[in-house]
Amino acid sequence: MITRQVGWMMAAMVVGLGVGLHVAADEDPPAAPGAPAMTEVLDAVVTEAVEALEPAPTAEKPDHGILALTLRAEFAHKKVLAERESETYLDLRVDAWDGQAEVRPRLNVALVLDRSGSMAGEPMAKARQAAASFVERLEEGDRVSVIAFGGAPEVVVVPTAIEGATRARVIAAIEGIDSGGATHLSGGIEAASGALRGARQSDSVDRMIVMTDGLPTTGITATEELLALARQARAEGITVTALGFGTSYDASLMASLAEEGAGNYRYIAGTADVEPAFSAELDALAATVATGVTLTLLPSPGVHIEEVFGMPADPSAGALTLHLGDLRAETRRRVMLRLKTRGLPLDGQARVRVILNYHDRITDRPVEHGMVATAGTTHDDVEMVASLRPEVMARVQEALATRALSEATEAYARGDQEGATRHLENERRRMRRASADYGLAKEEMAPMAAEVDALKARMGSAAPSSAAGKALRFERSQRDLELKRGEATPGAW
């Protein structure tokens, strides 16, 4: 416990060193007259540290006339029913440039590390080692903050530009993190958001990387309130990556933090996997070609968005904006929507205008790219069925199967092994019927069929409470999110 007066002395030292403020625990001694609250000390120290950072010179960004992202949008049917209700789907695909940017984006990263009592021993040692290796690989001009959370958040490293001797000082501060206390996850997220906001630059990629091995036990513990913190960060241009360590954390919560924060989610099975997870995240950040990626959907009158598969979204308002986060080179994001059309005239069209917005990190400029997906109308049900695009309907079946996989994983996590395997059996029957009903080629359905069959076999062979069963649940939590986003290819997983 430190007094407020000592806190101010430490604050002065921290501004000079760029590292090392420890936030006091829940109980503070009475403040001296006129002394500021501890939260004000934290804010003041971070603010002063940020103001002391010299603006890094902006690197020249070559303009090759290349767009970082391309967009495709396609209805499942070329024609929908006129004057009556009909159902169709809209397939959206965003592809990132498959080249490599000549200038790597500048990074503004906050490492948020769980230092609670359950991390004692090798887990904490490996987390320190992984964070230190992460900092070793940062380039000059990148900015890093380090937050540790036990019973209270602790700013171990205020926003610091990597240059000269600062790298060694940051690593030394990381090596001083020790374990103990409860799990104040929300405090860690809030402290990291503040640090990232203050240290951002016009051309930086802003990312919070949160690692925990357990459940939030103090501060904000309600799931929806924690997810609101991730949404707020995303709204401010900060993406949130969630790293879950071991098999005691809340996999659903961590995956949802990544979904709402438009970042990545990784399951870390053991101590040997901690450093590779941090390294993979840095590789992804360094390959970023587009940040703040959003898709805005504007349906024409008579076209209604009923459902967005695999993404948090509320389609009830009509116009809809989907947040895809940051995209790295050679990646793809897919979004499938279920639509209904009502009361369209015979000579009319079903139309959805799709607007892609992002900041292009290849040319360092904002980009807006739009297109309109259309379908004609007909009175003839048979003509609508005949207008089906099989390749789009095959992707619809993938989206439906992905949802079934997630539902089976949730049942298995609840201990309902029989219900989970039965759910997958039902899904395979549904897929076979859909293949016959829509005339889909066997090879188009085979990869997802193999995915479902492989999961059913693994769930059937391991009890949910066994070590293998626990590992399976957490592996699937990452895999399911990757499939939802279209980042992973279905197959015999």
C-alpha cells in the first residue's frame, strides 16, 4: 500500500523513467489536505507521459493505385417474388490485398496481463517472458503500454515510445511483475483504453491484448458490462484481442470480448504456447493493411435484414453497420445475411447498397468503396427457385452449419455430451437434405461435412469433464469464431 504523497513522488519518477506506476489497492489511507485522488494520480501520470512523447516522423507511404481491400456482394437468388413475401440471402466478402506493404504500420499496443494469484509460478514467468519478447520485436517509433491486473489495475509501463534505451527499461519493468490477488479484468481493460487513447498517432494501429487464466472476480464482473467496455474501445478505434490461458477461464466471455472488440481470440493450452500466441499477434499487427473496417448496409424499400450470421448485430433498425476491425494482408472476412422481401412490384428490384469504409495502411488514407447488390422480381415461385446461385447457397449452408457447431460446443461445455453429439447428427441430416433440395454439388458440402463429423467423433470419445474434453471445448471456442468470420477453411479439423 502506498500513501497518496508517496504516490505523487512515484509519479514524478515514472514520468522521468517512462515506466513503473503501481495503482493502489482498494483501501487508501486518509489523504493529506488538498491531495488528489489516486485515480487522478493515474490519469495525470499517463497524461504527462503521453505529452512527453515526441511525435514520430511519418514515413512516406507509396501510392501504387492498389486498394487494400476489395468487396463482393451477391444475392443467393437472381430473382425474388413480386408482391409477396420471399426469403433470400446476401453473401458479403471482403478480401485483403495479398501483397506486402513497403512500410510497416506504426503500432500503439497495450499489453494487459493477468497477475492474479492463479498465475503464480510458471504461468506468470511465461507471461513475462512472452511480453518481453513482444517488446524486443517492436520497431523504433512503436508505442507500448503494459497493464497488470490482480486485485486492482497496475500501470507497469505508461505509454512509451520504443527508441534508444526505452526498450530495456520497458522490459525491466515487465520482469518485475509478480502474481497475487484477485482478477480485476475490467480495471485492466479500462486502464489500457485510457493509455491507448492518449498515445495514439494519426497513422498508428491501436490494439489492446488481454491475457487471463481465470474469471473476473472484482470490479465489473457482469458479462454484458464487460462487453460494453470492448464495444466502447472499438468505437474509439481500439481493437481488443483476447488470449485465454489454460482451461479455467470463461471461453465464451473471451471470445465475445474479441467479437465485440473486433480483435482476435486465441486459446493458449499451456505455458509453452504463451510466447507463440503473443508472437502470432505481433505478426498479424505488423501485416495490417486496413484498420477500422466497417460495412454499412442500406436496403431498399421492401427489403428487410432479418439476421446476420456469426456477428453481434441488431438488424431491426433497417440500415446496419458491421464492424470488422483491422484486417491483415492475405486474409478474408465473410458475412452472410438472411433477408426477406415484401411487396416489391413486378418490374422492381430488391437492392442493398453496401458501403465499405476503412483506413488504408498501404497509402495511409481513408477509403470508401460502395456497390449495390440487386435481384429482379417474378410472380413465379419456380422461376425464383431456378434463379438460385448454388455457390452462394453452399456458403449459406456453411453459415448454418457453423452456427450448429457453436451450439453443440455450448451444449458440450454445459456437460451435455449426448445432446451435443445428437445436435451434430441432426445437422448432418439437415445438410444432406439441403444438398438434395438445392442441387448442391457433393464437393461443395464435403469440407463442412468433414468438420461436423470430426467434431462429433471427438465429442463422442471424451467426457466434457475430462482433460481432453476441457481442451476440446477451449479449442472449439477459437475455431468457431474463426469459422463465423470466414477466416478459417472448413475441413476435417
